Amino acid sequence: MWLKNITLLNFKNYMDADLSFSRTVNVFVGHNGAGKTNMLDAIHYLCLCKSYFNPIDSQQIKAETDLFLVQGDFDRQNKNEKISCGVKRNQKKQFKRNKKEYDKLADHIGLFPLVMISPYDTNIVMEGSEERRRFIDNVISQTDTQYLDELILYNRHLQNRNALLKQISITRNYDPALLEILNDQLVVSGERIFAKRKQFMQTFIPLFDQYYYYLTGGEETVGLEYQSQLDSADFGQMLLQSTEKDKLLERTTTGIHKDELVFTLSGMQLKKFGSQGQQKSFLIALKLAQYAYLQQYKGFKPLLLLDDIFDKLDDLRVHKLMEMVSRDDFGQIFITDTGRERVETLFNRINVPVALFEVHNGTIKHA
């Protein structure tokens, strides 16, 4: 699969842009703030219906305009696919495939798989467990549409149960039968999600280990572990046992919404003891494993977007990474960097041709 071209209108800092891409390596160069990352985000919109950085669609519209439009032509398994996304202020987002609007956006997820590696990914290490669960859910959702539906259902049941707990606190009116119904709904969805997450991790961890070893030469020992309350107890029983605590706190304190991914370096917490370079290597290995997982389950190569990844990586790891992603294992790649000379030198060294684009204050041209 590859993106042949893209057209932007009033997207972020772009008034308009119309580009055709190489099916191998495409590099956007320019100063910070010029709009390089915005181009990657436009590609992310076409594949996953949303921004990688900001969930509010209207905030992607260029200042002093009323709408944005992103369109692209993909070659997907030798078939042309036209994707378009349009957002008008105070109106519902329109998302179309071959000029036909989707009944629900979830139907698009997974058709055009994509992996993004960005400085923003430090949130996966540094922030709370919600960021790490979001990472797991993003990967599985691109390979399993039923998983995404189940996740939506679980969150709806969770909201209903939390709303009931708050109501009990306010009215002092407790109906055990109603809480039992909500518990049962939560258990059915929760156990399905738990089973799929466990199955995913069994495949994913060996892929992660393989890429981290390649990037670092095996000099460091890292760990990746999935932890869930459902590992050691029955979900239904946990909900019953936590009833009084949940009523007091007015929220559900047990379930798969408390699952965690634990990252370690030589047995120590990566968040506390890993250097910025080590954390970045960990994240890159995590995302490359995501790429390999998607390719394995989709049967074709996803897009790979690398945003400003040379920062905080030493030359050896940069060289290894570029050498790896430029091999036949990977498909179309989009890269941003501030240094044109650095990019040209790097790819000349590994003998890989690139399509170079210069970005300057919201304008972009083929170099």
C-alpha cells in the first residue's frame, strides 16, 4: 500500500498544497514550525480519521477560514482508492472513501494501516497508564474491527455504571439489581477485551525484543509486560467485592480500564532510570514492532511516518534505523527533519534514493 498524492485546503498552517509522492522514501525538510509535522498529520487523518496530536477537529482548520479539506489517492493492493476528509466549523466531520460517506468512522479504521513515530510519543513512557492502553488499543483496532466495537461498548457500560454510582451517592437510593445488570454488561465486554489484549501481547513482545536488540546491539536488557487485574481474579467477583469502595468514590475501581504496560530497563523503571536516548530507542522499537504486527495481520505494508526522530539518537542508532526501514521489509516512508544536508548524506551513505520536499511557512515544494 502507498499514498500516491495528497491535496490540502486550509489545513493547519497550509492554505493549499498538492503533492505527489515516491512509493519509497519521502522527506520533508525545513525549520521548526514551518509545517513539516502538519503534513504528516494530514496523512494520519486520511488513514485513521483523526489528528495524531489533537482530538478536536475544528482546531485543525487554518485561522480565519471556515473549513479544511484533506484528500489523497492510495494504491491499496493494486487498486486505486480515493479518501477525503472535510471539516466545517460547528458541523459534523465528513469522511469519504471513493466518494461514498461512511455510516460510521470505525469502518475505516484498519483499511489503511499506519504507524507514526513522533517526539509526542514520550507520553507513552512518561504519562499515566491511559496512554499505554491507548497504544495497545490503537494497534489491535487496526487489525480487528470487532475489538474496536467491543471497546466502545465497554466504555459505554463503564460510563453508565459510574453514572449510577454518582446517582446513588446523591440520592442514597441503592438498587442492587440494577447495579448487577451493569456489572454483567461490563464483565462480558471486559473479558473479551482482556483475552484479545493478552493474545496480542504474546505476539507483540517477541517483535519488540527483536527490534530493540537490533537498534542497540543487545547492550541493554529491556522488559515489556502486560498487567491486568483480571490476571489474578474473576472480574465479576472483583466488581462485587469493590461495591462499597466504588459507591464511596463514585467510580468503578476495577476492570480492564486499569490495565497497564510496564516498561523496564535492566529491571528498573524506564520512566525513572532511562536516559532520553534509551527511552527514545525503546519507543522506536515499540513502534517498529507495531509496524511488523500490522503487516503480519494485514498482509501488506503499512505507511511509516517518522517525525523528527533523529533528535536524541546517536549517529550509530540513526544509521541502523534508516538502514532497517529502507529495506524491503518496510514500504512507503515519510520523514521530517530540519537538516537537508544531514538527510541527503545519510541516505547517500546507505544508497537509498529519496523524494525531498522543502517546507517554508506553510508552503511546500519538491526540492
